[in-house]
Amino acid sequence: MRSNATVYIDAGYLVAAAATRLTGSSFRRGIQPDYPALIGAILTQAEQIAGRPVLRSHWYDAARDEHPDEDQRVIEMIPRVKLRLGRIGNEGQQKGVDLKIGLDMVTHARNGAIDTLVLVSGDDDLTEAVDQAQASGVEVIVLAVPDALGRPHGVSRHLQATADRLELISGESLDASIVRRIATTTPAEAVKAVHDAPAPSNTDSTAASSAATDATPHRPSPADLARQHSGASTRPIDTLLAPVPVYSSTSGSTPTPAQSAEGPAYDESIAQVARASLSAFLAYATQQQLASLRTNRPSIPRELDSTLLRDLSDALGIYTLSEVERHALRDAFWDALDTVEV
């Protein structure tokens, strides 16, 4: 029998961790991956570290009613890639994704279909599945996204300890296959870019109005993305309040009760997270969405609020944030926006 490896990719982890690496925020709309290039680079590296050919890759993500979006339709057509979708819950959370990953790993290991399992994730909830796969004689390698300093991003301590080894995705290939939407470095520059954007002409107003009510916004193709370099996206967020699947794993450390830190370092961590998430949002937003954000204050769009909370958990190394920390973070977000209003 052939000796094979299989790759299991937690898309929520991969995309959000890559966004954090490139923009400082896990806000998934802050980047646009060229998925064929990204997956191809991961498969090539997986074969190298596993020392055997990759039979196929499984891509796990969530979708509304489990119906693939345009990006996911591109992914399912990539050779040797199998799309596996969970659901998006009412609060925007992923449902069933971790379960699908764990069941597939254990089933393939017990069936003797693979000899090496390459897992692109950092989720602590997958630790037991890794242990069960190893019990069937399968080698398990965790392939993590490197952060800006070259360290594994968001990998649970339990998962790292259980896996046979930890490897890092090539930072060079990762950066080369992702378009960074955020072209500005500060929220002030992002707000100015939004206000300086030319208003649509009369001849364009009808088309713009139609695009704003379209439930399926246009997305650039991978070929279009390959021709781009960097810069803010012009695609409107016409489904801004609709939840988008996001990185759903833990903060990367053993869950512990939240502990409120005090002092300048703590305050600055909150401020940095607020500024980074605001910059990611503003690089994607139009004038209308910026106006809507201010009008609906103090309510923060669900996807953006989830990004804020997740990034602060990572920054502080805390699994569950206290209400004090949550309120402080949201206040810091509005303070950051107030300082750059023009």
C-alpha cells in the first residue's frame, strides 16, 4: 500500500491568524487570500515535512445554511481539496466545524488511509482527536501560522504537547499569497481615506444603490488578486452586520479564570487591540458604513466586536475576559474613533 499524508485545514484559524500576522488584527475582512496559491503552498510544504505524498487536503469552514460562498466555491474546485462546511449560528459562531475535523482525523486514521496527519489549526478542542489518531499509529504534525516575530500563533499548549511535532508555515509563501487590504498605518489615515474617497456620480448612483442591497457582493477572482499588490479594498461591506465565520479556537493557552491586570502595560494592550481592529475595519469600510457605525453607537457590529474580544484574549493570554475588561475594550474602541473624527 502507498504511504500517504493528509492535510486538515481549519480555515477559521488559518485566515484569522494570517490576518493578525499581516494587519495586527484577526478581522478576516482585513485580508483577501489567493486561495489556490495559499493552499498550494501549504500542500507543497506538507509533503516536505511529512516526507511522503499528500493524498488530499480537507478545508473546514462555516457557511450560512452550509451553502458555500464564492470563495468556498473556488476552494472546492482546487485539485486534491475537499470542502467540508459547518454552520454559522445565530450569534455568528461556527457550529460543527471542530467536530467535522476531529471525526475525519480519527476515521481516516482508524481506516489506515494515512500514515501522517498534518493539522493546520491551534484549537485545544482537537487535542483528543489527535490523541486518538496517534493511537491508530498515525504521526500527527501541527502546522501553525507564524506571527510577526516568527513564533507559532494561537496554538493551544495541550495541542502542541500532544502532537508529535510542531512546524511553521513558510512566512514568505504565506505573505505572497495574501492581499493585505489595510494600506494605512493609523486609524486617522484610514478615516481620512474614507472621507477622501470620491462620491459616486449621478450615473453611478443607481448601480451603487443596487450593489448595496445585493445579498451576494462581488468578490475579486484569484486571478484578479494575483494582479494586485496592496491597498485598501473598494468592495463595500453590504453585509456588515451579518456574521462571518471567524477563528474560534481558544487563546492558545490553557484556559484559566480571567484575572484583571492593572497598570500602563495592561491599558496599552487594550488600546493597541482597539486601534488595530479599528484600522482593519476602516480599511474596508465605505463612508456609509462609517456613518452607520457612529449612528449606532454604542452598539458595535457583531463581527467587529468578536474580533476585539478575541484579540484581547490573545494579547492578555486570558481565555475568558471579565466584564470589566470587555467594557474597557469597547470604551477604548470608541475613544480611538473619537480621536480621529474629521
